[in-house]
Amino acid sequence: MTDLLTSIQAALGLPRTPIPVSGHGALPSAFAVTDLACASIAAAGQAVCELLKQQTGYLPAVAVDRRLASFWFSTSLRPIGWQVPPLWDPITGDYATRDGWIRLHTNAPHHRAAAEHVLGACADRAAMAAQVAQWTSADLEQAVVAANGCAAQMRSWAQWQQHPQGLAVNAEPLVQFIEQQSPQVLAWQGSPARPLAAIKVLDLTRVLAGPTASRFLAGLGANVLRIDPPSWNEPGVVPEMTLGKRCARLDLQVPADRAMFENLLKDADVLLHGYRADALEHLGFGAERRRQLAPGLIDVCLNAYGWSGPWQNRRGFDSLVQMSSGIAEAGQHWKHSDKPTPLPVQALDHATGYLMAASAIRLLTGRLATGRGGSARLSLARTAKLLIEHGSGTLDPLQAEDGQDQDSAIEHTAWGPARRLRVPVQISGTAVSWDLPATELGSHPPCWP
């Protein structure tokens, strides 16, 4: 884990000190996924410790549990007497083309509609496979993307390094920090027990990466308000990802809702967003407008394919970036398989989420010291480069999960009782814990409590 951690520490401006990791074993993978889990979670924990050192003069100790970090990169929720809906739409998946492989991502209804606009209505995977087989990978990727859908041709790492987007994103920093000069005094109201108490986090993110970040911030006492559009739903991940948050809905196309959003933003300390690079600009909430509304704002954003190059505004998800960047192709060779082999978990999402959380905490630490806000940009594709260049994984298996890995408390979610896994990071004097159970999207009013 050492090389991964030092790379992350350097990107975040953290001291390059070792962080103890307990346990052994790893998720089976062509790449060091468990090391990435440990390093990203450790860095988020270290960022908390550095904030506390600045505010109290005392540097807490931090440590990570290797097994729990691996498990949290899959799911942390263990329902009692009910089940979380499936993560994937039935049509989502990898398909053989005339000259290779492509992945179609159809979880959202409008993304499935885009794929079917190109390929025709498909009742099941077999019908979709028959249509896909008539196309070349490059032509189908381009056609689906042009229809505002989500698709990724399988490329090797060598091909990605020669691709214009691969060249662009691989030249970007892992975390791009931009300090903003407008001072806005912020007083720390936290404590070692709840370091982020009274910090208002406005969360505009979806699915896994951004929600992982806001979940971690909520676990440190932050007041997280998640905003979704009226019709959006992601039932396969909402019970996992809304822990500790209030969830409201706003339509940013409607004047009254835009006004409410502006008022929320004015009072926010941190904004997390995962829209495509130009999406908020098109809504009239570009970077300059956000700074006008909230001069000291800490603005942390991610996208799929990076912030430069021809794909900077392309829709994408973890599984698509794995196909584009060579991860799925390397996995195929590693497993001696006849089809793409992705990582065993959505590791790019989860790792980027913890890096986002760490970035927000680093910027908050700076704001408490100087009064200045700032922004950070991250991408799934740049996190992929970090993982790929770290090298291969290990075949040493993890010990299977058991009851001792679960917290004893019952979480009364909106769907029924559940337990969570114990948290994978330990910070002396600080309990990473959540005040609110997981809840449905849109279950709270769009206002700060």
C-alpha cells in the first residue's frame, strides 16, 4: 500500500507518514484494489487528523482495517429481513461486437432509451446481443454517445495511453486544487469527537463516488443535504449511500426551485457535485456564479473522464472507465477469460469518493486557517491511472466476513432494520458514526435544519 498512499498524500498535501494497516489478504483482482481501498480511506482519515491538529494542537492517531476497507468498497449495509434492489438494469453489461467488446450502461431510463434508439427496442440481453454483434466497437460507442447514452469500447492500457483522452487525463494531477482569494471567515464549531459539526455540505452527486464522499463527511458530524431532480431514483444504491444525510428534491429548471437552491448554496460551506464538466454551466450555476453566491465556498467536483481533452464532457461511470482505460482488458488476461473482466468492486468510484472527502477536509482546513475557499477537481479516469500504475494485486485471500465485522447497533432504515459493517478507519478520539439512518430520496424538505 505504501506507494499508493504516498502518491495520494502528495496529491493532497498531507505529510508522507506511514499509516498502520491491520489484517492481511486482498480482493482477488488483476490490480491492487484492496491496497487502493486502504490508501484512500487512510488518506481521508489522515486529513481529519491534520484538521484536528491545526485546531487543537493535538495530532490523533489513525489506522485502517484491511478487511473492512475491502468490504466497504462493495457494500456496508446488511439488511435484516429485506433486500436491496438489484444494482444493474437487466440490459446493462458487456457485449461482443464485430471486432471486440463494448459495455452499455443503461441503469437510468434515459440512458437505456438512448441505447435502444441506436440499437432498437430490446426485450432482453439476447436481443441486445444480436443487435450489438452487427456493429464495430468504435462505431457503436460513438453512436450511443451521440444519442446521449453511455457506452465504452474495451481498450487496452497501451491503447488508452495513445488515445487523445487517455493522453489528456493522464497528464492531469490526481487532485487539482485551485485556491480562491476572496476571504470569508469561518469559525470552527467542531470538536475532536465530531470534527465537522455545523459544517453544511450541499451534495449534488449520484450513485457511488460523490455519495461515498458525503457519507464519510456525515460520519464526522457534517450536516449533509443531498439534492436530486424530481424523477431521479437509483434504488440499488440509495440504502447504501444515504446514510447520515437529509435528502430533498429540486428542479433547477423551475424558477422557484432555482431560488431555493441559490439560498441553500449561499449558506453552504462545501458543495459536492458530479455533473459532467459543462452541466452546471448550462444550468446557470457555473464556477463564477457559484463564487458570487458563496464567496468562501469549498467546491469539490468529479467527472468520469477528466477535465481536459475531447471527452471531458462525456457521460461515464466506473464500469465504463474500467473498459476505456484498460482495466477490464487486463483483467481478462489475468483471469485467462474470453470476456472483459472488471474489478471485483466499483473501486474507482469508492476510492475517488474518499479522495473527494479528503480534498474537502484539506480545503476546509485551509479555510479555517486563512478564510479563503477553494476548489478541487477529481476524475474516475485519473484514479484509474493511479491504480493501474501501482501494479498487480495479490492472490492472498481475505478472511470471509463474519458477525464480528458488523456493528452491534440496529439501523432503522426507510426499508427496514439493518446493520452496518464496522467502520474501516479508526481515529483516536473521533467516532466515525452517523446520526441519521439511510432514507429514501426526496424524504426531506430542501432546507437546512
